[in-house]
Amino acid sequence: MNTTSAPAVELDTKDLPAFCPNPNMPHWSSHPRVFLEIDGHGHAKCPYCGTEYQMKAGAVAHAH
């Protein structure tokens, strides 16, 4: 069984607030929009589809 996963979607500060589905996803695979909380390591995961998001190196997600 091959268990390769899609690479994480990279986010920059201009992409915040982060949400899923993101604009690059096809409409047929849509789910309700959910805003994502970026953790202390710059990572977030969509609770609906499991898409993983990662802040780009050097980009910082500031708490509001």
C-alpha cells in the first residue's frame, strides 16, 4: 500500500487569516469554509478534509 500524502500548502503572512478550502481547490471538493488556527510551529490542519498548511520559512503568524 502506497501512503504518500500531498505536500502541505505553504502560507505567507499575506495569506492570513488562513482558511480552507483554499482558492486553489476545485469547487467539486468543497466543504464549508473554516478558518484555521496556526500552531506555534506554523502548522494547521483542516478538520474537514485534512489538508495541511505550513507557514513559509521566515513568515510569522501573529496572534490577534
